[in-house]
Amino acid sequence: MSLWYIIVAFVFFSSMIIVRIIRKTKKNLPPGPPRLPIIGNLHQLGSKPHRSMFKLSETYGPLMSLKFGSVSTVVASTPETVKEVLKTFDVECCSRPNMTYPARVTYNLKDLCFSPYSKYWREVRKMTVVELYTAKRVQSFQHTRKEEVAALVDFIKQAASLEKPVNLNKKLMKLSGSVICRVAFGINLQGSKLENTYEEVIQGTVELVGSFAAADYFPVVGRIIDRITGLHSKCEKLFKAMDAFFDQSIKHHLEDEIIKDDIIDLLLKMERGETTLGEFQLTRDHTKGILANILNAGIDTSAQVMTWVMTYLISNPRVLKKAQAEVREVIKHKDDIIEEDIERLQYLKMVIKETFRINPLVPLLIPREASKDVKIGGYNIPKKTWIHVNIWAIHRNPNVWKDPEAFIPERFMDSQIDYKGLNFELLPFGSGRRICPGIGMGMALVHLTLINLLYRFDWKLPEGMKVADVDLEESYGLVCPKKIPLQLIPVLTQWT
């Protein structure tokens, strides 16, 4: 009798698979791996979805169909397919699906990153480009960046005099947080509501919005699952911490009329109707939603770029020596280092590009949603399909990059490839309408900090540790930080 049940079950499930294959063929969807009932392909994501998706794409192709619970998804993994998504069909593919926890921490999608494509989004985007991240505004905050980098240098000098290792993950995170708090929120990180928890809140939020939450894929039981796993309570804890910080910053501005010309000041003027955001009247939730993007993206991305650059330099002594030699030749004992010095540091710029390539900040771009039926790579992509762009797969593809696992800055010598969204082989900040608008602001801090670290100090590993021991593994989130903190011992140079 048991054998009969097995035969019936086999025939039933085989029939289901055949029917699905026939349906997929009729729809002309991209190929993809077989799916399990209910969960689809969720079991194949693993702890690092960008790596798992890349592995699957090697079998199923550059444009691949996956099913996550009730959500139909396609994954683009090559420059050609990604160019179609981000450029050719940018308008049709630049909206966002409504994701539960990103919606919560952005005050119901009143931000720029997760808001669906709409007239409101276009106005916010225009405002950020024209008002918040112009070259003039980036330049206006140069003094703040110099002060905070100088404070970091002083701390490292003390550590060097004691021959103590420095946790660069922590110190660079604090540096980035201090700069963002001053230029965006008009307050110092020290003494703020986030002083003791900023690292936990920022990285926790980045992990949260990058998670594959059950609530997004199982409409009926997803929220219950997230409560059981603790994802819901984690979201509420992070939201309350951020909200308290925003309230503190806004109250500080309202009570002190001397504070002018920072980002909160501009948003509060829009709330009062003194300046406009098109036809939209900003509410306090709109202000906080926009600030949530600035807080999280502004702090975490810059800090992680600097940490990864220093990680790959210390694990590649030849490259470190060459980069330091260039910096010291160009600066030539000059104490007043400025951000513009980066223009003369061609090899350091190659090092930064290679770091972006081998460890892209956002390995999987925030999911997009097709607003209408489109045809990409010869396949039909139905309306409402979620679209994942796997930057990590492009950057590690041997058909795109020679020796992709090796850290070789020289690959960018005499190359016009840049990271500003026009070259689809290198897309750390995305491309098209959804490209990160804060590239200039973030990279100004990255450049100034790295020049100081390489010019003023030599660096060595803690006693008993070898280059081969440097861990290069990432933790997964929307932004992927170094899993094991980078601890290095600074050594004072003769001109420090």
C-alpha cells in the first residue's frame, strides 16, 4: 500500500513540474531552477544571497527566473542584461515593490531609496540633486570633514605611541557618523541619542532592509513568522532609536535659530512652506523619511569603503607599498592635506576602483519592480515582477574581468572605466534614475581619510598575525561590512 502512495505522489508532483514548465515556456520567461511548493527558491539563497544567485546564474544564465514565496523575481547578472534593466528600460523598471520593513523605517516610504517611482519620488530626487548633494554643498562641508579626520589622526597617533592596535571598523564608522551628524543634522554625535548605539542602529538597519523578510513573500503568515524569528521586534527597536534621534535633531534646530544651511534646516523650511517641493507639502514624516536615508546610507557606505580599502591594502603588501609611495611623493611633507589632492593620486584611485570591484558596497541593488510588461534579453518580464540586479556577479565574472578573485589595481591603468554609473562592468553605486545621489559627498570623506592614513602612518598586523590570516569575508546586508573587524597597528612616520 505504501508503494502505491509513493507512485501516486511521484506522478502528482511530476505533473505539477511539467505543467509549470509548459506555462513558463508559453510565457517565455527566463530560465531558472526548479522550485519547491510554497517557498519557491527561497531555500537556495543561503546566508549570502548575492553569492548564491551568482552560482545559480552560472547554470541558468545571465537573466534568471526565481520564485520567492508568492513573489515572481528575475535576476540580472551580466553587464548586458543589467544595462537593459538600468538604462534601456530604466523608466519601466525603476519602481520599487512595497517591502514591509523598509516601509516602516522610512515612515511609510516617504524617502528616496525605497519610495516607488512617482511624482513625489521625482520631486524628492530633484531636491536631493539640486539642493543637498551639489558640488558647492559638498565643498561647503570640507572644513567639517577636515576637523573630524584630524581628530581621527590624533587618536591614531596616541595608539601608535603605545603600539596599540586600532579597530578600523569601529573608528571609521565613528568618523563617518560624526561627519554626517554635523553636516546633515547639525549636532555632534557625542552627546546625541545615538552616541552609544549608532553602530548597532546603523548596521542593524542596513541588515534589516537587506533581509529577505517573510512578510514580503507570504502575505498571510509572513508577519507571524517574522514575529517568531524576532525580525519584527528588531525593526521596532531600530525604528524607535532612529526616531528619537531625529526628534532630538529637529528640536535642536527649532530651539536654536543660529543653525542654518544644513539639511534639516532645508527640510524644515519645506515643512513651513518657505521653499517648495513641487506641489507637495512636506510633513514631519516626510522629513524623517528623507533623513533616514541620509543617516543610514551616509554613514555606513563611506565607513565600509574605507575599511575594505585598508583591508585589501594590508593583505596585499606590494599594493600598499606602491600606494604609500605615490601618496608621499605627491604630498611631499605637506601637513595641510586637502581633498583635491586625490586628483594627482592616480594609483590610489585605481586601488579604490579595485576595492569597489572585488567588494561592491551593495552586492544586490535594492529590488526594482516592473511597472509594465517588458522584454529583456529576449525574455518576457511581466508587470509586477521583482528585479534583482546582482552587482557582485558582474564584478566577479571571469568573462568580464580577468582573474576576478585577485586584487589587481593595475587593471584600471589606461582604462576609462569609472564607478559613476556609465560603465556597466563596474556599478558599486548603481546606475540610471536610482543611482546613489550622494556619491560626491561620500567619496570626499573617503579620499581625505585614506590620504591621511597612508601618508601619516605605516601599518602592520598585530603580533603573530600574517598576511594570509587577514579575513576577507563579508557579512550580508544591504551594505556588506567586513565580518571580522580590521585591527591594525599604526606606526608613526617621520613627518607625522
